[in-house]
Amino acid sequence: MSELRIYGEAAVQPLTVLTRFEEIVLALGGIDVLFERWTADRDLDAEATQDEVIEAYRESIERLMQKYDFQSVDVVSMHPGHPQKDVLRDKFLHEHTHSDFEVRFFVDGEGLFYIRKNCRVYATLCTRGDLISVPASTKHWFDMGPRPYFKAVRLFTTPEGWVANFTGDKIADRFPRLENAG
């Protein structure tokens, strides 16, 4: 189930915890983050390839590509046995921005997006069926947990795809990780 915890930048405890979808949409919309619930009803094998995932959701992907002029699409797929899971988790856990907006549609599993804006940190647990779009230049980081399990379609307006501009701020170290967020 999706959840949003809103923290002060220095807070250890959340100021607010939201679990109702409509409340999450409104809170994130207040910082220009799009949060939608899509249908993730395709039965995909745990080892489904990028092409198989894209083909399964082709209609939804095409609709988004046309609406926002996306130039590229890929799938990030993580599982507990992934050989690069620790390296990738560490990379994503550092606060960064993008010159492109970051769009993720979770077709399986879960991950935790932290978005820093207006002296608040919005910890957004995304689960199967959630679509999140973080605006360009917005400070954020992502936690996939120590035993990651998710498949997410990523869409980009640039052919280069995911390019991070790391801020160097250690703020992510002050917040609970996915395994301790509940």
C-alpha cells in the first residue's frame, strides 16, 4: 500500500503520515509532484525482460510518450539476488537532481522516493500500480532496500536517459531507510 510520510528537514519523526491515495495525491501535488494510480495487472515472470515489460504496458507507455514528448523508455528491474544491488542502492541513496523530470511506473514491487522541497522531506512509498513524476531540478533520492524487489518503467525526454546531478548533501543519511520506514 502506498504511503507518504512528511518530515521536517531535521526531523527524525514524521510530521504527517498519509495512507489514503487522495490525500497523497493532494500533498504531492502541492509540491508539483504527479502521483497517479495505474493498472498494473499483467502477469509477468520474475525474470521478464525489459522488452517483455514494455510490450505488456505498451498502450500506457505510448500514451505518456505522446503526452510529454518522451524520447526514451527503459525498465529497471531489481531482485534480492541482483549482483549490483548494493552498488546501485548506494548510488540512488545520494541526493541528486535531474535536468529531466523523473517518471516511474511501478509494475511490480516497491521503492521509496524521498523528495526535498520547501524545507520538508516527502518520503513516498511507491508500490505496484503507482506512477510518480518528480519535476526537473527537484532534490530527491531513492531507496530500494537491502533486498530490493521491483520493476519500474522509466520514461525520459532525453535520449541519454537517467543522468544524475549529485548535490553532495548528506541529508539522506538522516532519514529512515526502506527497511525501517514503517
